[in-house]
Amino acid sequence: MFNRLYVHVPFCVAKCQYCAFVSTEPQENELEEYPELLMRELQLHPSGDRPVASVYFGGGTPSLLQPSQLARLLGGIAERTGISADAEITLEANPGTVDGLSLKAFRAAGFNRISLGVQSFDDRFLECLGRIHTAEQSRQAFRDARDAGFSNVSIDLIHSLPGQNLHQWRSELQHAIKLRPEHISIYGLTVEEGTPFACIYPADSPELVDEDLSADMFELADELLTEAGFEHYEIANYARPGYRSQHNSGYWKRDGYLGLGVAAHSFLREGHGIRFSNPDTLKEYRQGVTSGHPARFGEQRLTEGDAMAEYMFLGLRLAEGVTLSAFEREFGRSLESVYGSATADLIGLGLLIHNDGALSLTLRGMLLSNQVFARFIQ
């Protein structure tokens, strides 16, 4: 049914200007109350059919919780679902919320991977984004994570920031490479409706990076990071050999996962799959958990067609793509019989390649991935 667990912590010191995720500044006692609600929700779900292979605390800013609270949550998960001995256990952290002592305590609590939301190594861009940390705090957080015993550290960067040029982006990448993390996630800025950025930077703003420059930034990241020994294993993700994000890779492979917390999403492997999410306000989430009947918002029982489309547009995110034999094992039908016309067109356009029994995106296909994926949604 599920073999991965995601825990959403929706609290931040301050909301970033560009952020469209469900997050809020904590009110009185909410940081103390929230772990107890998570524990109660966990007890309301089936325990799963085997120990979970990965646990991921995301947000928001999970590092706002005390290490003792997180240790108790991990203990509750281990007791309820079991955690594999070699499980990847990740904590997202804002560099402005951690120090040497807290990182040592997070490591002692059971986390073996940390993902630092660096976003930029330029204080001007950090201020523009509304981040609460400085570039030096990011570098110090990385050093402190190493000193705390984290041998698996990931950092996030954002490109195509307002007013950013290719030289500045090259500098960002060079700063990241110099730190020698095991994993780097690279995201292009998107201005989402309803965010402060959408008011500050309307679609016709001359400060926004155009599509051509954004594509150049994507290609530069691929060039510099692969030269530095990173594997470009997924559209937005790079890893040193052996350090792919196991948790996120499970999403792209349609592993079942259970989401706990406000606005958390779940995908259970029943039939062709069931997707649903939790309420996106703490008030509604609290009401559901305390009543013993947490709401399943937007519950969708996937049809075979839904599942096949997901298999394609999620699997194609990975560098190895979709194996034709694996598709046939999953659905009892050849990929050619279902998507032959679409794949032939995409190969002809230079967006897909067919090699050694697998279909995968070209670098240009990665740049135009949304157009590629649209061909598989019926």
C-alpha cells in the first residue's frame, strides 16, 4: 500500500515572497501542539505492509521543531510502521534556523540526510526572495552539518531570479560545487498567482528572465555540475554516484507513500492507485484528527489510463526514462500499442530518444518537459 512516509511541517519564521506552498508563521503553542497531532494522525492510518524505505520531513520549515520533538516522531513512526535499517531519513532545514548544536541533535535523533534551502549564495537575491538567512549562514550551516556527522547533504538553488544574468548564475553554481555536497536540486523560478512576487513582478516585467536566458541557465547547470562529477539523474536534480534522493525517486517510480500533516499528499498502491490530500489549514486538520476521521480531500481512484499516463510523465523525469518491458509488466500492454504515435512524434521532434529498450528525454526534452508530458495525458 505504501513504503514511504512524508511529514509536512507548515510553519516558517516568515513567508518568502515567491512561495506558493502551504506554510504560515506559527501562532502561540502551535509548534508544541503540532507533533502531537501528527502522532494522532499516524495512529489513524493502517500500518503498511512492510517497514518504510524512506522518511522525509518537508515544509515549511521542519527545523523549527525541537530535535526532541522530531526524535519522538521518528520513534512513533518506527513503532507504528517500522523503518528499514537502511532507510533514508531526510530533514529539510532553513540555514537561518540551525546551528552546530541543533544539527548534532537532529543527527542524533535519527536523521541521516539533510536538505538545506540555500536558494542563492548572493545576499542581494536572498533579500529579493524574502529569505531569512544570508549566504554566509548557508555556508556555515553546511559546515556545521558536516561537523554534526551528516555525510549526505543536499542543497537547493533557484535560477532565473529577477535581474539575474548568466555570469551571476555561473557564480552560484561554482559556490555550490566548492562546498562538495552530495546532492543539488536546481529549480527555475516560477511566479505563482497569489504570491507577493506576482504583484511585484507582473508577467510583462522587464526584470523577469526570458525563456531563452532561463534555458541557457538550465544548460549551464547541466554542463558545470556534470563536469564536477554530479549525475543529472532527474530534470531538476543532480547527485554524486550513490546519493540520489531515494525518497523523491520513489515518487517518480510511483511507489506508494503516506503523507502526514497539514496539506500533505498521499498515494496508496491500491488497484491502479489512490491519491488524496489532507486539509490545507491547521484548523481543519486539527478537527479531522481529533475527531478520528481525517478528511481525504480530492480523493481520486485512478483508472488504468490515469495510471499509464502517470507512469509515463513521472518516469520520464528520470534520466533512465521508461523501460518498455517494465511498462508491459505493469500494465499487460505494450507501450507501443498505447503511446506509439505520441512517442514517434516526440522522437521526431528531438525531445525523446529510444535507446536499449527505454525511452528517455533529451536535454531539450527536459527543457520542454511540460509539452512532452502533455502528450500522455488523455
